Amino acid sequence: MIDYILRIACPDEKGLVHKITGVLYHNELSVIRNDEFVDRENDYFFMRTEFSGDCDPDRIVNGLKGILPQSAIIELITKQIKDVVVLVTKEHHCLSDLLIRNEYKDLNFNILAVIGNHDTLRPLTEKFNIPFHHVSAEGISREAHESAIEQLVKSYNPDYLVLAKFMRILTPEFTDKFKNQVLNIHHSFLPAFIGANPYKQAYQRGVKIIGATAHFVTDDLDEGPIVYQDIIRVNHSKTAQEMAQAGRDVEKIVLANALKLVFEDKVFIHGNKTIIFE
Amino acid sequence: MIDYILRIACPDEKGLVHKITGVLYHNELSVIRNDEFVDRENDYFFMRTEFSGDCDPDRIVNGLKGILPQSAIIELITKQIKDVVVLVTKEHHCLSDLLIRNEYKDLNFNILAVIGNHDTLRPLTEKFNIPFHHVSAEGISREAHESAIEQLVKSYNPDYLVLAKFMRILTPEFTDKFKNQVLNIHHSFLPAFIGANPYKQAYQRGVKIIGATAHFVTDDLDEGPIVYQDIIRVNHSKTAQEMAQAGRDVEKIVLANALKLVFEDKVFIHGNKTIIFE
Amino acid sequence: MIDYILRIACPDEKGLVHKITGVLYHNELSVIRNDEFVDRENDYFFMRTEFSGDCDPDRIVNGLKGILPQSAIIELITKQIKDVVVLVTKEHHCLSDLLIRNEYKDLNFNILAVIGNHDTLRPLTEKFNIPFHHVSAEGISREAHESAIEQLVKSYNPDYLVLAKFMRILTPEFTDKFKNQVLNIHHSFLPAFIGANPYKQAYQRGVKIIGATAHFVTDDLDEGPIVYQDIIRVNHSKTAQEMAQAGRDVEKIVLANALKLVFEDKVFIHGNKTIIFE
Amino acid sequence: MIDYILRIACPDEKGLVHKITGVLYHNELSVIRNDEFVDRENDYFFMRTEFSGDCDPDRIVNGLKGILPQSAIIELITKQIKDVVVLVTKEHHCLSDLLIRNEYKDLNFNILAVIGNHDTLRPLTEKFNIPFHHVSAEGISREAHESAIEQLVKSYNPDYLVLAKFMRILTPEFTDKFKNQVLNIHHSFLPAFIGANPYKQAYQRGVKIIGATAHFVTDDLDEGPIVYQDIIRVNHSKTAQEMAQAGRDVEKIVLANALKLVFEDKVFIHGNKTIIFE
């Protein structure tokens, strides 16, 4: 059984693996799985270790602080089920997939609440006895709307915020408050289409594949570090509507795969990219 | 055995399939496979029919002209092996795949010659007893260079021109002379990266998939009608060089798949998209 | 708009497409999409035509009977939403996906009822206001159990019966009563593993991909005509349990894709294979 | 730069990573990448470490022997380009892909020679200035044939033997002499087809995907530890011949991917499965 997951990110230097595992060994802990990666371009070290045994977490972390560079980020994780708040608009496909996985414990997460800027998905959410909050953006400023969402989210104190087809652009002010905690899903095309109605453009261009990308949200909504991507094949006989439907199927699978990696603490964010120990 | 492939594209109207197949039936020809598609958005009709039997092609085409709208494009194809000239620069991966397929008749094509703006791929080409022409762009104007290539290509009178990693941008003046005859392959990313060294950008962004797109070349080099696309998975442990190598593997497969469809006369171009009867 | 779908299967002979479309043309109907395939090995002809317009279906069918071989199967379909009964055991993943798609009209079907040989999935089903019937196999003969299911199914008169992880083997006596109406989903491996606990075997063999196959059920449960297949990648770090979870994700997608094709009347069954006009 | 790759496999015990990396650290070596996996079912430990620096290999290995369980397998690899002999019959597709990759250094290997039980592929091989040996099986016993091949192979002293569509079954006596050194590629189907002409069977069953599996060869030719697998989509319109051609395309890609992993020393064999540090 995994009791702890240790995650370390710091500038690289000689002997890091040896020193880190030494702290575990001298505390009589058993390493179950260990992954390590050095980004040679930036000389940065990433390590994730699953281990079992009885330990005093503070003692481990202090032991590690003593041997690691000052700027090291050390996380010792015991909470394997993550608390999540989901933000939605009107499309159901990602939310319904998450609600089913929540109901059957198919992902190691726990949905605390769903917040919608429309009330459309309340009945679906409430079927699964999850609280649904409607925070309309109508008639109020963007700041007021985000502030209302922020307060609600904070009242639940989640580990992650999942944008499951939340169709509003969040301001950097908002996302900065939940740094590395906000995940988003969106469709992707080869080539990329800019502007309104991308599925119509994709249809008119006759694309043969439609993709989806799940990523962390940083200041620029669709441009944060990528966690997972996949594609689905389409052909000329699909209408723009059918392409959109195919896109929804790949979006929900990509989001679920990305969340599985994130919730298992397998994803490191460094600059604008991810290091993932699958 | 397929003796003929009939391809028709015209504005849609009632009874087209009936009338067209009537011409074949009354000439005692046997339909082997028939595909038809109507683009509802543009009310445009596409039909491809494989048939066998003895016929006078002129008689068939004239029969069809009598029943089809004036603007109909009618092609009655008997030449199943396509003549091809390949344009290259220095990268070998697409050319070598094509040379092997040519040698073993794995694609219904016949490579007449390879033209390179560098001499790099001459030894490879000549191993397979295919003429290689080096047309350097050094010290001459773009017009002069393209004109030299054009003359050489025309001397071979190919059905298609394949840009197998030809790293120069062709002018609309050139491509207009080979309308619907020029195919290109290039890598594609989700998201798209603009500017120099896209693999470096893809690496820095930590993309999880790398794609390739084969398309007809129109005025805008990378923007013509798409024939085939595919992707390959990568992860953070790949360097930019390894991503480029993975990209080469998917490029050569995508190009071969696209050429197979085109050379079997399964691809219709309409506006900026393709209709493909796989 | 598609008003009718015409499906014809018969021994091949010259002029079939011309004659069939003639009946439509002379009734002033507009062909929207037409697909035709001749199985050369068996000289058998398959055609599917979407058309619009006002017509007397009997007149069309009689017109077609007059020109087609006696053994021709002619189907003129107007019912585009299919009625379905779902059979389950304890696993939720396929059922939940179907319930969501039913709720949001993501597939052109209508779930009339769910029948379980266990009562496990009643709460899930009833969340969506679909009747759930528990028909236990305990303490009764296989014949009695199947007979109870048969009666219940017949009371709903569905177009199709979907085995969404129904873990009992149906007798040929049962499946013969619903010929070409029963669809099943199961995992598939390369290589195939025979006997109990295939995921454990797959784990021990270290397979790198896990597949799923959706097929019509004939006499031999896992051996009927295949409609759709797909795979998902796994690696050595997955436990047998995680492989099974990955398998569930691919099963639900494969089942949904297969049902979409079947419910759009795009699938012909001929002998032990399918012809599918995607 | 990677100077060494260290590979260790042994029964698991506490502190292994710490102790192993200690030996590297005390020799002032820099770990570039480290992967470790414990097979919990068998309590077996696998570790692969890329490191750089100046070292005396004997000193490192002796240092490791002092701290590891007696049964530990310790490999310290400095030879990054692997010497390979390829065995073929008549099909060219895998061989030609390997010859091209060899010519352009696209895989870290060096083809020393090609041996064929037919002479068919001599011209192709010799185009690339690789020795080709024809060892006919005609008129001699299986033992005599294998013995002739064995002697020839041993005269080249390769690191690996690649069966690139070698269509004869090797005896356990032969493969035992090249334990963990022989790689094979073959097509795979869902479901599996036993007996002659599997593509004909696959065609008749109407399969929708065709797979390929690259694996190490053990006593049972098609049943050794799997290294890489992939699939390609087909449909009813493909003849058995076209399915076989699609199969060849996926075979050559799967073989190249598998060899890349093996030649980078990323593959561990344990019992009948592989652990692969991609």
C-alpha cells in the first residue's frame, strides 16, 4: 500500500537521488516506486517517490530541507482523494462523465460542488446529490461575478478547480488565486482555427482529425501547461454538428485522463510545461 | 477487375445517380463500387464509380455530357498507375519511404524523377535507379529557380508532383501551373506554433502529441485541402531532436496514406476541402 | 432533411444502382446520400440510400420488388429513433454512458427499460427515470431465467437489445428470437487470453494495448459480426485492476460508437461480417 | 551526454535506490535520468540509470556487488550502438525500413549482415552495402539449417538478432543460444485467428483493426515478452490483400519502435513480461 507520495522539484546537483532516498531509508521507509527526471535545458530536477511505512511527516520534510537546495519545493502527500469543485456552463458531457466517475469512485476525487453560470445542469448534478450553485453573470460586472465564484469556491476549500466546459474567460486576477489548481479542457484542431465557431471552420476546411487538450490554466486561458491530449478521426461526411459531437466525446475522455494523472500527483508543472511520471 | 473509374462533380439535381448509372447500364458495363456524396451546404454532387467491361470512353463521356449540368466535371480514368516527380531538399525520410514503395510496387505510382534544391539525396535516389536532378537555388532569383524546376517537371509530364520535405515555399505562379497536382506533407501541432523551429517550441510547451498533415498545395503553401492527418504521442522525456524524429515517422506514414488515396482517384477537391471515398 | 433510409441487400447483377435509383427518381424523391458496395467474393450487393420527399412507402417497396432479384432484402426505414432494452449485471460503466446519452439525446435511441440479473444498477437507472427490472437467475433453471427475460423484453417490443456488460451467456434459443437485434461489448486482447480472469493474464503477459470489440450476438456469444473495435495503451506499471479500468473506458466508447452506426442503419450483416457505410 | 547506462534487476529490499545511487555519488558521477520499478507481485526490483562522468566500470560493478543481493543482475553499458544481424525470408517491408534507418543512423544500431532462407532480398540489401547471406533450407534437415545460420550469426557476434519477417519457426535449441537477444515481429488480430492465412480469416470475419506485436523470442515463437504493439484501422472495403498491406505498414512501425526501446537499453525482461522505462 502507498502511504505517502513525496514530490521534490529543485535545481539539479550531484547526489540528489542518493541523499533524498537516504532520508527515507534512515526512517525505515520502503520505496514502492520512484521516478526522477532532470530537465537538462534548465538543469532542474524532479522526483516523485511512492513509499510505505510509519513516519513523522515533519521529520521527513525537515530531514529533506537539510540536504536540498534552499529553493527546493518539497511536498509530502498523504491525501490521496482530492477535493474538487467543478465549474460549468450549459454543456453536459464533461460534467456527466465526472459525476458518474465520482459516484462510482472511478477517479480518486470527491466532487464537493458544481457551480454554473447558467442553471442548466442543476437537475443532472442534483441527481447525484451534489450541491449545484447558480452564479449568473447577467447584470453584474465581471469582477463581481468572479468574486462571487471565488467566495463560493473558497467556502469549499477544494484541492482543484475543474473547468468542465466553463465558457467564460477567467481573469488573471482570479486564476492567480488558485495557482496550479485550475484545470481546463478544450478542443484543438490541426491547423488551429482562430475566432468564432471553430467547428464550422474545421468543417469548411475538411479536417480529418479533431483533438482535445486538457491543461492547467495560467494567465492565458487556453495556453497553460498541457497535461493530456488526444484526437478522434472525422471525415467529409460529418456535418459541423457531428464534428462537434465527436469533439465532445474526445474532450470528456481527455479530461478524465488528465485528472487521473493530476489527482495521482504524477504531474509537475515547470514554467509552461509539465513533467508527468505516467 | 476494375477497368475504369468514373468521377463526376457537379451542382446537385434530382436523378443524377439514376441518369449516370443509366449510361453505364446501357453500355453493358458492370458497376463494382459506387460512392456518392452531396455537400448539402453547397448543393454539390460528387460521385466515383468503379466499373468493368468493354467500352468506348468517348461514347461514355459524351453520353454523360448529354445528361449532366453544363458545369459538370467528368473524368473517366483508365490509368491506374500514376506518374510522379518528387521534390526534396535534404531530409530523406519521406523520399526513402517512397523509393521503397516504388521499388516494390506498394503504391500505385511510378516515380519518374527526383529533383532536389540540394544534391544531398542523390546517392539514395540513384541506388534505386531513379534519375536525380540537382537544381540549386543559389545565386539565382526565385523566378529563375522555379522556372528551371518547372521546365524539368514538364519534361517528365507527371500526373502528380510530391513535395517530400521540399523546404522552399513555391510561388502561386508555380503552383497554379500544376493545379490539384501538387501534394505536400508537413508536421502539425496542437496548439499550432508559428515561426522558426516549431519542434523547439513544441518541446518548450511540453506537447503530448505531434501530428502530420498531407494536403494539396494551393496558393498558400501550408493551407490547401487536407487529404490525411495522423498523430504520434510524445512526452516530457523527449528532447526537441527526438520530437522531430517522432515527427518524421508520422510524416512519412501520413504522406504514404495520402498518396494511396489520391492515386486511387478517391479524393475530390472542392473549394478548400476534400471529399474522400475511402 | 432525411425522410427515409432505403437499405437493399441482394445477389449482384448489372444495373442494380440504375434500376433502384430509377424507382426513387420516378417518384420525385431526392437522394441525399447513397452508398453501395459489392462483395466480390460472394457477388452480393449492398446499398443504403438516404432520401427526402413525400412518398407512399408501399409503392416504393413494390416498385423495388418488381425490379430486384426475388431474394432481395428491402428495408425502407422511417423510424430514426430506435427503441432499446439494455441488459446488465453489476458493472456500471457502459450503462451509465448509455443513460447519459439517452438523457441528452446524444445517440438516436430511446432506452425503454434496463433488465439486470442483479439489482445493483437499479439506483443508477432510476435516477434517470428508466424502469429497472431485476430478473434473478438464482434458484431457477437457465431456461426459466431466459424465458423470464424474453417475456419482459417482448413486453417492450424494442428494436434492439444491448448487452451492456451482461455477464451471462445467452443460449442460441434466446438469441435466435432476436436475430440481428442483439449487440454485445467485450474486451479483447492481443494475443487473446482464454479462460478466467483475462486481465490478470494480460497483466502477467505484459500486454501493451487493451482492446474492446462491439458485435452482434449470434449463436456463439463472443463471435458474431464485428461492428466497432478500438484499443487503449497500457504499460507495465498498471496493475491488473488498472488494466481492467482502462479496459472499461475503451469498452464504453466502443459500445457507443457501434450503437451510433447501428442506430443510423449504416450496418449490414452478411454471414459473419458487417458492411458499414460510415 | 550519457556516458553510461546502469541496469539492475534483483529481489526487492529496503534502501536499494539509496545504496545504488550512493555508489554513483561516491564516484562523483552525475545521474541524468533514473527510473525504478518494483513488481509488487513478485517483489522484484528494476532500475535503470543514465549517468555521466569518468569512472572505472569494474570499480562501479564491484561496488554494487557489495551492496546488492547475490542474485542481482548488474549491467553497466557503454556501447550505445548495437550490432545487429537481420534474418529475413521474402517480404521486404521490415528489412527495407531497417536498411534505411541504418543508412541514416535513425536507430542506434549497426546492421552487420542480413541472412535469408531465400535469396529474394539480396539486391535490396546490397544496395546499402550490407552483406547478404543466402542459407537455403532446401534439401537439408532443420538442424543442419539452423546450425548453418547459427555459425554465420556467431561469426558476426551481434548484440541482437532481428527476425524481420523470417517465416521459419526456430527451435528452442536455437533460441536458447541467443537468450534475450532475438526479436520478432508478427501481425495480431482481435480476435486471434489460428491456422493458415490469417488475413483471409480476418477479412472473412470483417475485423475493424489489425495489429502488430514485436516481442522477444523464447521457446514458443509467437509467445515471448511483448515490447511494443500497435494497430491500424481497416474496413469492409479492404480485400484480404489490402488488409495484409495495411498489416505490413503497422508491422514495420511497430518493429522500429520496439527496436528503439531495446537498443536504448530501456527494456527489462522478467519472466514472460517486459518492464519498459520509456
